[in-house]
Amino acid sequence: MITPQFVNIGSTEAIPLQSIIPNGDDLSDNVYLQTLDAFGRTVDSYNWIDWAGEDGDQTAWADDDGNIIENVSFTPGQGLWIYGISTDQTIQTAGKVGTSDVSVALLAGAVGTGNPFPVSIDLQDIIPEGDDLSDNVYIQTLDAYGRTVDSYNWIDWAGENGDQEAWADDDGNILEGVSFEPGQGLWVYGSSTSQSIRFPAPEL
């Protein structure tokens, strides 16, 4: 089974659902795309099928009856949960590469997001913004079953002298050498809608 992941929308503009294309074998009825709420529950679900449309002769994201889903798009920084059945399957997205920082609004809960740029991003370059950040903003990576693989905490008492703001472990040790690959999905927890997380634009 392919590992479900947050496929991040990396672009300067909204990306239409139909421009996100799965590749690989045995795709029809075996690839699903979902948006999730702050508790990890499905908000919307889209199925990739090869009998879409009125004449049943198209491949497209559609509902269970084969009706092509129109007028759905995703914003830069929005994470999507993808299900597949094979590690041979991939997802291809289209859009302009962003040259400005991408900020994603947080919630009193979790938000699916990820690296929106075509180069890796260092954990320490990702900046939370807003009020009451320390010990209230977390980044997690998840496995295929939604279980936490790694967790990173933003604290303002990091480092040996406890006088730095950084992503750190529970003991305040700054985490070094952690980076996220292009499109890698992240589950970010916040405590308020006044908080956000900012991904810095790379020098391309």
C-alpha cells in the first residue's frame, strides 16, 4: 500500500483539483484524495476513475457515480491526504513555483500542510507566527495509518542556556539536521486561529 501523505499545494495561486494527476498502474477506483478537518476527519473526498463524465469515457476526479467534480481548487500550503494501493503510484501537481513565503493559518487543532517548494526546507527555517506560540505549536509527520512518526515542538527556552526560540525536543534540545523534502506533508498543531506557520521561499 502506498503511504498516504499530505500532498502540499506548492504554487503562487490556487490549484484546480483536475490538474492534480495520479500516475502508475491500476489507478481507477484505487486512488482517493481527501481534505481533513482539525481532528483528522474527512471533510471532502474525491475518487480517480476512468469512466467519468456523461459518456463514461474520461479519466477524472469524480464522485461515486462517475460525475466529474467541477470548480474545486486548493490554496497554496493546503495539505491533502492521498490514498493509493501501490508504491508504484505517484501524484503530479501543476502550478507556478512560488517565489514568496507561504503562510498557512493554523487552528485550535491540526492543519495539514507541508513543504510547498521544489527544494528541501530545513526545520529551523519554518517559523510560527502569532500569539502564545511556545509549547502550543507542534509539527508532526505521520505514517500510513495516521500515527505520529516524529514530533517537533516550538519553544522559547531552547538551547543549552534556555534563551533561544527554536524547534526542539521536550527537553529543550534544538533539533539539528531535520529537513523536509518537496511535497512532504506535515500535520501542524496550533492553539489559536491567530497563529500561522510560514515556509520561507528558497533562492532558486
